[in-house]
Amino acid sequence: MPARRRPDLADSTGTLARVYADPRLFGFIPGNPAAVSCDTMVEGPKMRGATGEIVPVEEFMPLRSDAGPSWWEYNHNGGVWDRTDTLVALTQPEQDAVLTARMMNMPVARLRTLNEARGDLMETFTPARYGSEVLASVVPGTGIFFHGWTLVAERVEILPKDANQSPRMQTNPRFLWLSIGGSGTLIWEKGPPASVDQCLDGVEGILEFKPLQLCGPNIQIGDIYTTWTYLSVDSADVGRHVRSPIPAQRDRCRFSGVLPAFPTGTFSILAQFEVRAERELDQLKLVRGKDEVVGLYGQADGVNDLIQFTITMSVGAPVVARTQYLEIYYMRGVGEVARRTGIVDRPTTRLKRAMINGRMADNVEYHD
């Protein structure tokens, strides 16, 4: 059996010691800052309020549906898309359908999203108006969890067959699903790409066995939560897409091997989700160009009310391939205020306005 290598033992230049001593990289600080080595570490800071109290996780994702209406309006990719999220309560049968078979006991909320392209793109962005959903739980004293969501593909614009230009990426709003070109063979001419991610665009995916965990009982900088689970699609949805009467949908499923890929009309993929609590901020400033402020969230008062999470989705075993990446900012009392999505191009989503439990959100400044 080969010996396990210890690169730190060969750190003659001190490079590793300097890396491990940098709290910006790990969210931890050395127990003895004066020490050259960092054998002793202390935990990263927890999100705290103005008086030093630990902030409950539910304040960063307010999903109570019994305290008044809640909705969030966003600008996506510089006004190319509008996105609106609305909090919708699940009925008891819907709760049971999501959780009972998975042996989970937690309340589930539905975030229903409407995405609409800019008017001049309605002809080539197909569909230019579509809905999607996310099922989430906020459990005080336990954490924040995602149970399932609509699998929205990364799309390209649809051009006439006689067009002399190449189709552009739509950079459409989406959550965690396979990135374009990362899930198999693509047939990409004037029509839509053809691959698994495109074929199953718009179906509902549910996590089997384990939900995606965003954080624990408290939000703590430096925390890493890794979830291995199966992302599954109902067999009826698979059949409807593969044998759709709509030519455009059938075209998206025409890639080589589509039928062997779904031999029993089912789809399930082993996925890894790695969530990192990267940093806390007292104010998030989004700038266009050099100094034009287009979004300002929170107050610069020394109290950190915002948290940045990154979520990396990977699939495959034993070789793991990264297929999606999200960078999400949540603000205390408001929820998500900004997001960057994608493996290569990462368009920004920024909050315009929000109503939380029947009241308009404070400390949200948006500019077109």
C-alpha cells in the first residue's frame, strides 16, 4: 500500500503555513496569531446581531406563510429577464407527498417563480415566459434545507433556419441543474441543443434520501455542508418529454442514446452539493462599470446582516464533474438579495423590491 503523502512536511518555503494562516481563505483564525504554524485553530465567527446575540437562521430566509404575503422582485442579467418569487403554502397532502416517504419531519414552503424575458427578446427566447418552483424548509434550531426544485435548463435563443448568425445564450434564470454541454452529446445547429439537461427542462426534481442542507442551527463562517443524494424525476414527466407531441420538445430529446438513457421511463442522478458559508457583510454594494451603484443592500453600520453562500453541484462517480455553481447573498429579515449563476458565464440577479409578511422590506436600494 503506498504511503500517504504529507505535503506539509515538505513545506520548506513556508508557503503552506502562510496559506493556512490566512483567515480570508478558510474562515478560521489561528489560536495563537503570533505563532508561525497553525496547529491550533478556532471556529469561524457566527452571525450575530447588534448586541452580540446569535441571529436565528429563519431570519435569513423568512418563509412563514401565516403572517401575511411575501414576494420578491428581481432584475436578472441587466434587465434581460424579470424574476418574481412568491411564497406559497403547501397543503397537508402536498406536505405528505414530499416528506412522508423520505422519513422527514419538517414544514415545507414553496417558492413559486415567474420568469419573463424582455419584450424585444420574446421571439427568440423560447419559452420567453415560464414558471419554476423550489421546495424549502427553515427549521429553527436545525437549519435550512432544499427538498426539490424545477429543473430549468440553460437555454439558447431559437433562430429561423435561414438565419446567418449563431444563437446566443439566453442566460435565463435557473437553480441547480446540469449546465449546457455538461451532460452528454449536443446537437446544436439552428434549433435547441439536444441532451439530458435540455430534454428534462421544466420537470420537477426531488431529492431522495437526504435534502440539500444550506446551514446548521446557526450560520457560521467557514462551515461546509456536503450532501450526496439522488435527484430524481417522476417517470410520467420523463415519458411526456421524450414522447411529446410538440416538435420543439421532441427535438431536445433527440440526442444519441436518449432511449437507453431512460430504459424504464425513469431518471435519477447521483449528485453532490457542497455549500460553503463564505463571508459575512454589513452591506452589499453592486456596481456597474467603475462606480455606478445599481444595488445597495443593508446598512454600513458595522453590524453584519448579510451572508454569502456558494453552492457547487457535481455529478458522477467515481469521477465527479462540476455541473452548476451558485453564489447567493441572503440578508437578515429579507431573504435572497443577489445571486450569480453558472459555470462559465455568471449573470447577476439583484433584488428590486420585496414584501415580507405583508410589509415592504427596508434597506433595499435598487437602480436600473
